[in-house]
Amino acid sequence: MYKNMKKTVSIPALLVFLLFTAVVFTGCGKDDKQKNVVHPIEVMISVDYPSGAKIPDMENFKFKVEKGSNVLEATELYASLAEIPLLIDTTSNTVIGINNVKNTGKDRKGKRWNFKVNGKAINSLPSEKKLADGDRIQWSYGR
């Protein structure tokens, strides 16, 4: 009698657990981060990691950002979507680390993250460079 009761109790408990798990995992998709984009433009981002980092480069990752977004905002969204750490110096609005690869040194001898938009080096902060539909952001690590 107790054996049948255990099976009866465990089946509903299992069903509740499976339902709860399904709700939790379907509600945590990466696409949710882009649902709030009202006026989307599509951009691409590439990240060229140094060979010593032993991290594969990210090439031409397409995603949507809000019209009027800048390079820093797009990079923050990319890091969130790709689930990689991004370090930003909030006093200067500069990227100081991508995926645990951090800038070294503060002088010209140090290496740091640099960016280009559509193949052109940009001489302003990533927070100052506005993006347009179809823009390509490329981050590279070096001098």
C-alpha cells in the first residue's frame, strides 16, 4: 500500500518540478535583452583577442541596438548577450577589459583595447561615437 502511495506522490512532485524548470529556463533566453529595442538598427561587432589569451576571436556578431546608440552601449549589450565580462572605466568611459583580457600600463608602452568603426580608427571615446544601421565595430588589443 505504501509503495503505490510513494509513486503517486513522486509523480505529481516530478511534474511540478519539471513545469517549474521549464518556466524558469524558457524565461531566461538571451533574446529578452533585445526585446526592449524600440527603434532598432543592426550592427556587427568583432573582437580580436591577443594570441596569448587563448580565446577564440569573435567575428561579425550581428545584433540590434537602439537607434542613436554609441559604440560603448553596443559593446555593453554585446557583452551581455555573449555573457562575457566587460570592464569599463566609468570616469573616462573607456573599455579596460574584455573577457578578462585587461589593459596593461597607462603609458604608450602598455597594451589596451582599441576600436574601429567600419575599418576606420576612431580618435574619440567609445561613448562619443554614434552608430548607424549596418556599422561594423572591431575591437583589437595592442599598442
